Amino acid sequence: MTSAEMLTPENPKVLGTGLEARGVHAWFGKNHVLSDINLNFAAGTVTALIGPSGCGKSTFIRTINRMHEFIPTAAMAGEVFLDGKDVYASGTDVTKIRLKIGMVFQKPNPFPSMTIGENVLSGLKLAQLKVPNKDDLLEECLTRAGLWKEVKDRLSAHGGSLSGGQQQRLCIARSLAVAPQVLLMDEPCSALDPGSTLRIEETIRELSDSMTIVIVTHNMQQAARVSDYTAFFLSDGGPGEMIETAPTSEIFSRPKDKRTEDYVTGRFG
């Protein structure tokens, strides 16, 4: 992985040095839900996390941008490095971490009282970031999220007036406005129709040129279409573990572990 300058709202297409999780464990109370996850996400790649429900995929990505710790009784151990710095290091500003590591959730969550334009730029206001030209940034983010042509004439309409697929792309545009280095996506297409799903997948591939993307998905075809690498998670009566990770083509054509083969071929899960 090559090092590069920090991403900024004015310069959103410069890559950082990637993301790495080392020895990550997670708990909810006494329930150990995730055990010893080690994953390296190279800059400019898409990694799909696959596996049955309840094996810790969503919990894992929430540890990456420090959302996990805000759930009551939640705890974690391990290290998560961005640009070579542990995001859990003492004194780290969590707000700044979330600007660098954005999240798109399973259910679209535009701010209902805000217009489409206000939704996209809301992160700038919360983070007190200044940009030279908000109109240009608005158009750029909506274009990169594949939504500009559909909404350019109604930016003053409320975000909730959009369709489900459009709302999800609006949430992606909102994440892009603060120029994250990493975008985490937790089943972003699970509630969408096939057409909207295809558009989101096209957006993911386009965005991967300028950031690192991690997507949780239960759709094997989606993982095969959009990701460069795939990691298979499984919980076999204990905490979730990462069974295998490899380039996506290898996971789907010649996995090393029989459990991975059974999952991707639909024999279980």
C-alpha cells in the first residue's frame, strides 16, 4: 500500500494508506460475539464481509469507526489502524475518526426535516468544516452518488420525498461531503429493488477509485459483482470468527476452507 496525502473536501480523490484491524474482539455484556479478527483493507479496494446472520459482521464494522462502544454493555479489544495510527489510542478524537471513516446503514436515514441539499451538507455543519464553494461540493457529491441528474431541479425538496433507493444514495452523498477515507456499508441494498441495487453497486465501484470500502452483504452475487476481496465470517456456537479471506474470485471459485465453499454454494447459511 502506498502512502498519500490526507483526503480533504477540496481534494477527495487522494488515497490514504489503508485500514487494518488487528486482534479485534467484541462483547455485549458477557457475551463474546467476535473473536480475534485480523483484516487488512488496502486503499482503493472494496472488501465484502459475508456469512450467516449473527456471526458478527455488522458488529465488526461498528468497531472500525468506534460506533460499537456507544451500545450499552458493549466492549472491544484489539487495534484498528488508519494511516498507521490506532483509532482507539488514548486521546483520539472520536468525531474526527467518524469523519474519516463514514457509515451507510441498512435502512436509509436522511434527516426528515432537512432538504435534499441540506442533507448532503449536514456533516460539514456538524464538523464545522469550511469549503470554498458549497454548491460545487453539493453537485459533486450527488454526482458521485449517482443522484444528481434525478434531484438537481428539486434540491429544496425534503429528503424523505425520495424513493428508498434515492434516499440510500442521498445518504451516500452525505457521507462523501466530509471526504472520508473509508466508507463502511452495512447491507446497503437489502431493502431495495433490483434496479436501485444495481445503481448502488455501480456507485460503489466508482467510489472505490477514491476510497476504501467495506460492505456487509448477504447477497453472494452482490459480493461477487462489487468486491475485490471477500472475508467469510462464521459463528459455530461461539463468538464469530473470520474463517477465510482472499481475493473475491478465489473465495467463490476455489476457497480453501470447506465451510466457506458450503456457504458460497448455498449448502448452508
